[in-house]
Amino acid sequence: MTDRPDTVRAVVTAADRPGGVDLADVAAPTPSAGEAVVAVSAVSLNRGEVRRIASAPEGWRPGWDLAGTVVAAAADGTGPAAGRRVVGLLRQGAWAEQVAVPTGSLATIPDGLSFAAASTLPVAGLTAYRTLQQADLIEGRRVLVTGGSGGVGRFAIQLASHWGADVTAVVGSPERADGLVELGAATVTVGLPDDGQFDIILESAGGASLARALELVAPLGIVVSFGNSSGEATTFDVANLYPKHGARLQGFLIFSELERLDSTTLDLGALAVLMCDGNLDPQIDLELPWTDAATAIDELLARRVEGKAVLRLDTDDPALAPAPPIGSIDGP
């Protein structure tokens, strides 16, 4: 059995520190029989986990997405062997040097795929993948993606286009449209379109955007609601919806969806192959050492990140040594 340390470093909440986080020594992971221990090389940030930092108790450990190397395989024989390069996700605590991950939430990644790129896949990639698959058919359909410049939106545009859909991306301002046509969007609009009917609508803004999506959905179409970035309530005229026979509104939470359909390993593996083969770009807009997590958090919350933000933990990278305390590196 591989010797493991008694403690590891992890990002924890600290109200008096920049970004509300700091590095601290925590107990090394003690895996259950169905968990592998992973040495983490990169993590990516998601708005949901970052928003929680401000209200979380002192010492809470954020982090969903991770990529790294298995240092101890699961005792029950499931999952990847020690030494395998993997991508995975946790409900919390992924921003640490080592973590214990259920093998059903891990997938091996090709050698040609970097840890930084792979780390973008779990929450954003799986959300795009699974929301699109709520529809009965994607090929040849008209797909509308709100929040098109965000991490999920960029993956959704690429996947829907790759699967043969006609994709319209919605952005909040003209400058946020940059690069979306190259990802596969046939049309990019600032705000939702004035007309048209769409078979599949991925909706993450809520409020008036969701109400408008219900007007734009086609008969037998689907609106998948997976966020409420506007923070607004939604009101709509049901007379605009019920004549569209078979159209439906479906709520979506990624972690509940992963529990409902136990194919996380297969789906993450499929996304990793698509990315390694050049069919899915990670769209990393910000990549920093994890010692500068405070900057990444601030940039994400200020909506200055278009695509994904990634933190590197790889201690073999000489650019990361020595590691100063979080917040001690100058940032914008």
C-alpha cells in the first residue's frame, strides 16, 4: 500500500482573507472501500461553489471539479488503478492536494489531454451533455442556448453542433459573442430572439429570459431550466404555452441528475475523448496557480471570465514554487 501523508493542503473558507479563502493543512483523505485517492493536479471553478464561499462556515472546503492521478486505488477493486490519470467530481472539497473520490465519479483520461483541460469537464461539461440529452433527438433540431458565453454555454454550443443541431447562442452584450460562431453557433443574438421556434432550449438566466423561452419553444419541444443567474422570479402567460402541444419545461440540477442516471464514468470518459480528439475545446479563459485562488474567485464573481477558470496544483511546475499564502500575489 502506498504511504500517504497525515495532512494535505486544501483551500478553506476564511472570512478575513482575500476572496474569502486561504490555504490550510487538513487531515489527509481516509477513503471508503469504494473510493480512490487522487493527487490533484488541476481544478476548475464554477459559479455555484464560488458563490457559496461568502455564506459558508469558517473552514468549509469548496471544490467540485478535479483532475489528477490515482495514488491509491479503491479497496473494493472498482475504478481506475493507481497511476492512472483521471478526471472526477465531488460535492465539496476538491480544491486540495489529495482527495478521496467515489469511483463512480471518476473516469480515466487520455494521455494527450492535459489535467487543466480535463478539469473543466465535470460540472460544466456534464451539465451541457446531460441537459441536451433531456431531448429525444438532437440531430437536425433547432437548439437555443442562453448564457452562451459561459462555461456550460460554450460546451453546449460545441456538443449540439457536433451532434448535428442548428445552434443559436444568446449573450448579454456584443463583446461576449466573440468566438461563439467558431465553436459552432450558426447564430448569435444579444438577448433572446424576437421570433422563431426552437426544439431544445437550455435556459440558465431565469426571470424574463425563462418567460421568453417558453414563448419560443416549439410544439413537442423542451425548455431545460438549470439556473437563475438573473435572480429574478418568472411570470408567464400560460396561453402562450399550452397551445404548443407536447412542449414541456423541465428543471435540472446536475448532482441530482448524476444520481438519477448512474453513467458519470461513461459520460466523463466520452467527453474526455471528444476533447482529446479536438472536437471539444475547454475554453479556458483564466489559468492560475492555486495559491492565487482569490484572484480567480474575484474574476469569476465579477463575470470577467468568459468560459472556464482553472487553478493548477501541480507541484512539479517550477512556476508554482515556493507557494506563497493565498492573496499574497498581486491581482487585478
